[in-house]
Amino acid sequence: MKGKNKNNNDKKARKPVVNEDSLYTEALESSESKPTEDFMEAPIESSKKSVTLNELAEIDPELLTGRSGEIVKAKKLPALPDNKNSNKLKEPDIPVIPTEINLDRNEDALEKEKFKRNAGIAFVVLGIILVTVIAAATFALDTGLDTSFISPLKVHGRDISSAEFSFLYHYELLSEGVDLFAADTEEKLSSPYLDDDSFSTYRDYFRYVTAQDFQKMEILYDDATSQGYQIEKAHYERANIYINWLKSRADELGVPLDTYIKGVFGSQVDEQCIINTLAKKYFTEDYADGEKLIQLSATDAQAEEAYNQSRNIYDLVSYKFIRMTYEQRTQAFKDTANAHAQQIISDMNGDPSKFEACAKPFFSGVYANTLSQKDSTLIPNCRYDDISHEEFREWLFDESRKEGDATVIPDEDGFPIILVFVSRVRQSEKLRNCYIIAANVLSEDMAPDNAATQALAQEIYDYIEDADNCNEVENRYNDYILAGQLSVLHDSQIYQNKYNKALADWIFADERQLGDKTLIEVEGTFYVIYFISESPNPEWYDMVNSFLRMNNLQQFIQSKAEEYSYEFNIDGLNQIKDVP
């Protein structure tokens, strides 16, 4: 098992996979020193009857777990939701309980041999164990044997309720792929933590993570409210959409929602606790990702310093490239090809605009015609990570490189590859900010289902009217996401060629404005794109500023850590069951 990297607090959604192809054409010289092919490289891019707890014990465990001894086909996904207002509940009428959970981490998973991620990790009611525990807890409550729960944690003088802590603790476990109802889960959580001697066991580590989350929540909540910001109706609506998804899981099993919640998060936890927790979580996340980051923006001097320290990240290089080779692979032919390469460089005399003209005499046919066109070998605006050949990359991004520099790098056979440096500039295009939702539904036999994919994408397209709706998609259509058939990405750093050309052409159209949306199909995948904004700054500045702001946010949190110190109550912790 691997512990989480707590320095990574960026919110990441599942990102659509976009393949970036490379054009790589080879140039061959004939035995008469004329090429037969040339070589250039360019990075291109439903309502069931409720059952009692006693009746639950009669349910086939495989129905509860979703597991079977046989190989089964992919689970049939539920029907699409009704209209967009059908799942929105009213704002709760009790005070908000400040807690935090982290639903959007994008950090290292625990080692597979320790905690194997279950495809349905996010809240599957598992087996007779769950039923037995819940039945016992319910019996205790009904017979007056309820034990008062003790706060397991105090943050900045505030007692975190047992319900809050239990909810977030179990959510942390689930988010890391821990199968709460596996036979050996408690044993594993009691095993030594391998990544940090500060924690005796994995249980201790996850308790620490939970406490850190509450601490950060309190810091951000107090900071936001002190500036007049408050939890809004939209945050509750998003939380209620999540509750509706939990209810759909409970309905599939024929159990009440409250039973389902207690069976997953603990007998202390109820629906209202989750609603209040999530509403506050969404609020603090929005604040941290919005207004707070604006307050923590880099100064011009900070931005320039950061740029100069890591120019390779923020620059683009343009270069020309050609390879000379013969069909014959003897040393004599290699020597001839290398001599021609040096002659081309000499004739060019440091002027990259002459490269094609100087190379043309050594080629024939269609490739000579290609070289008749100015800049036909130019590969423009390459990012450092675009260039996979390490030697190419290091030479091109050498800070001493100047216009017209040329070099010969041998290929695996010893034939020459000519590189000509043309320019190096800062990334200046303005970044775009969009939601990109990708749907690719599979049938029961795991074959692509184009009709179902289009129907799902169209449903989402019709549902979305604003950015808040985009936020709601991940909870509203969670079954598809868990099945790996839907992804939701909020990308505020979109540059040209980051995605498929069809997506980029729409995103970067001059007429694009806030609220524009589209539905695009690319090779069977349907993309719903919602446009938010175009940055007023050049890309390099936004990239530098994003990095610095996140560092500044971490420093802000750390500066408040002593004031917002926390302490555990061992009696309260002992009431938090690993397996509810």
C-alpha cells in the first residue's frame, strides 16, 4: 500500500483519452545518391419494496456484493435520469455541520497487493457482514441500548462529531480502494505502515489523513466566511444529487437509504450529515479554487523568476528535420550520407530558411518536389514533452541554442539525421477554460454501443445549461463513471493540439463565448463540451501563476496549521469502526 502525497491537492476529474499521433516519414537515398523516400518527424498531434434488516439476512450474498463464482457480463446500467429538476431536493433546514471529504483526489493508489481497488468501491453494500452489523446496531437503538458517541477529534476548539469523522474516515478508505467488507480488511489496517515511521499502522495513517482534511476544511471555511462568502443553494443541490445516487444504489439492493448509509459509513451517519458535509466541502473547494487563488496570484516579479528557473516548461521550439539514408547499409554508404549531411549544413550557412533548397540536390522524385517548398520540413511550436527522442530534445532546448544552429545525430544504423534550430519562444497563446464530458457506452457483451452512447451524450447535453450543471454530472451519472463509460473533466488550461483537432477547432473558434456548448463525435466517443472562458493572459504566465498560486495556497494552509491545531480523543476513535 502506498500512502497519499498530501502535497497534491489539485482537483482532477477523469480525463478523456486523446491520442496524439506523430508523422514520421523516412528519406532514403538510392545508390546513385538520390533518395527514394524521405524522413521527417512532426509531433501531431426504478421503486422496490423496502425490506427489513431481518429480511436482508435472507438475501443472496452475491446480490449484495455484486459478485459471482461465474464469469458474468457487464452490469446493465440504469435508465437515464428524468429531467434536470427531478433530482434536485430542497435545501436542508438544519444548520450546516462543517466537515470535509475529498472526492476528487488524483493521488497515488495503495499498492495492489495491499488494498485491491474494487470497480464498485464507492459504496457497494457488501454481504451478510453488513446486514449483521446493521441489524445489531438497529436492535441496540430500538431497545434503548444506544451508547453515546464521543467526539474523536477537536480542531481549533471545535469538537468534530463522531458522525462527521466516521463519514469522512470511511470515505477516505473507499477513495483509496479499501474493500471495507473484505475478510482481512481490519487485519490490513492494523498492519505496519510502510511509507512513514510516524504511523504505526495504516489505520493510524488514515486517521491522520482524516484529521488533516478537517483542519484544512476549518481553515478555508473560516477564511471564506470572514470575507462574506457563504454556502449557497447550488452547493446543497449538488450534495442532494449525490444523495440521490446513493439512493439509487440502495434501491437496487431493496434496502432503505438510511440502512445503506449506515452500512457503508457507520451507524452514526445519516443522510443529513452527508448533505451538510458535502455542501460545505463543495463550498470550500470552490473558494479554494476560485477567489482564494486569485488573492494568492503571483506578482509579475515572481512570475518572471519562476519562468527563468524552468524555461523548458514554458517555451516552444521550432526546428527543421530530415534524415538521409540508403537502402544499402554498408559503411561506405553511411559515410556518403554523412558527407552529404555536412555539405547541406555548410551550404545553409546558418540560415534555416535555406535548408530545403540546400538539401534538395541530394534527393529525387516526390521528395525533391517537397523540398522545393519553403519550410516544408519545419516542425513548429513543439513543447518539451512533445519530443520523445531524448537527444533531440536536449539539443533543441539547450539554452545556448540560437537560430541557424545545426547538428547531425546518427540513427540506429549510423545514417545522419539533420536537425536545424529555428526559434524558441514563450508559450503565448491564451488558454481556454471548458468542461469536457466524454461518453463511450458498452453493451452487455462489452462491445461499443453507439446508439446508447449518443443517447447518453444527448441527455447530458440537454441537461447542461450552466457550469453548475456540469459539476452535477459526475454525481448524477455516477454509475456510468464507475463503469468507466463516462468521464468529466474541467480543464482551465487548454492549449491548441491538447485534444483532438475536432475538439480544438470548436474550442478555439474566434466566436466562442461563455455558455456555448456542443456535441461532437470522434471515432465512437461522444464529447459534450461547455465553454467557460478565454484567459486574458498568455499561456506561460497562466501556467507559472497556477503553479505559484498552488504553492501559495499550501503555504497559507501551513501558516494556519498551528492556530488550527487538532487533537484526537482515543475513546472517540475507538468508536469508529473500520467495518461499520
